[in-house]
Amino acid sequence: MLFFLRVIILLPLCLIICILGSIYCLFSPRNPRHAYVFGRLFAKLAPLFGLKVETRLPDNAAHLGNCVYIANHQNNYDLITAAGAVQLGTVTVGKRSLVWIPFFGPLYWLTGNILIDRNNRAKSHGTIAQIVEQMKARDLSIWMFPEGTRSRGRGLMPFKTGAFHTAIATGVPIVPICVSTTSNKINLNRWSNGWVIVEMLPPIDTSAYHKDNIRELSEYCRDIMIEKIAELDKEVKEREAVMQKQHHI
């Protein structure tokens, strides 16, 4: 019953956001500010999914300057859980096919996000060059999922190097964003789905790296994120255990 109630509320609400949002963006299409605004808007939907999301940002998060954000990519709920960490002037890099998703696709494009063809490896270097060019021309920060696909409960997948090539080419730091595990956690037929913690880590300087040791950089970032995600998962588990104990008292 709760599942259907949520669907009845969420589906029309998301359609309204996408349709009215697209119309709103038409007045200043592709403005990167829109990605920030609608990221914050989608983040506010978390309680409707039975989630309590805690987003931890450093005090200087809004003043880091241009950078490449990298985040773990678990499932479609990332749009809700991680969106609250998106900073002003930041757009995401997504698959070109996203534009064909009804209602959401046009909004995704109009909010200034960058669409790439991930299936064409022959054009991968040209794609990175285009991202770098857009970062410089539009004074952007970029949010990327270096796993390249949703992990769906398999842990942090091996990283592709596109995000790291981009950071080195633009001379900007990498900022990891870690989201505690949400796989097999969210049941829309359950009133409360517990806590999710999103934490932005300190910037990682890329000035000492180049294309010959880019794997070293990607593995370093991945190791940091694996460790932090494990810490967040432990904290979530302990917090939810306390809440469950209090509920039974």
C-alpha cells in the first residue's frame, strides 16, 4: 500500500519538476546554475523515499574554485542522495542517451550538463578534449562517476581514467564525494529506509601527475574513497542500530 502511495505522489511530482523546470530553463538554456538549483530540488525529495540524508560539506566547499568532482555511482537513487552536494557552477557528464529519457532528458540537457558518447572508445580522447574545452570556456567544474556504470551492490568498481585526464589537462584538483551504501537499502513499501551519509573529501592536488602515471592517481583516489565509504557504512549501521533499539524501548 505504501509503495503505491509513494508512486502516486512521486511520479506526478517528478513530472511537474521536469516539465516546469524545462520551461524555466528555456529562458536561459544551458546555464550551469540550473544544475545546482535542480540538484538541490531533487535532494529535497529524499524524505518521500523514507531516507534521512546527511550531506557533509567542508566550510570552504563553495570556494574551492574549478575542480573535477568524482563520486561513487550506485543506482538511480544517486539523483536524490548525492544531489545535495552539487556546488554552484558544476555540471555532470552523462551518456548521450540520457537526453532521450522522457521528460527528464530535456531537463538534463537544458540544465547545462555535458552529454558524451561513452560507447565510442575511438572518440574517447576527443571527448575529453571537448569536456576540457567546455570547462575552460564556460568556467565550469565537472561532476563525473569514474566507475562509468552503476555498481548495484558490487562495491566501488574499477575507475576509468577520463575524470583524471580531465583534471590533469585543466590543471584543477580532484574532489572525491562519497555516498554510503544504498544498494538493497531502499524499499518503497517500508516507511523508513534509514540514513544515507554523503561526504565531500578534501581536494587532491593533481599538479604532480601526468598521463604516464594517471593510473597511480586513479588508484590513489579509489583507495581513499573505499576507505571513506567503509567508514560511512559503519557509522550508518551504528546509528540505525541505536535508533532501532530506542524504537523497541
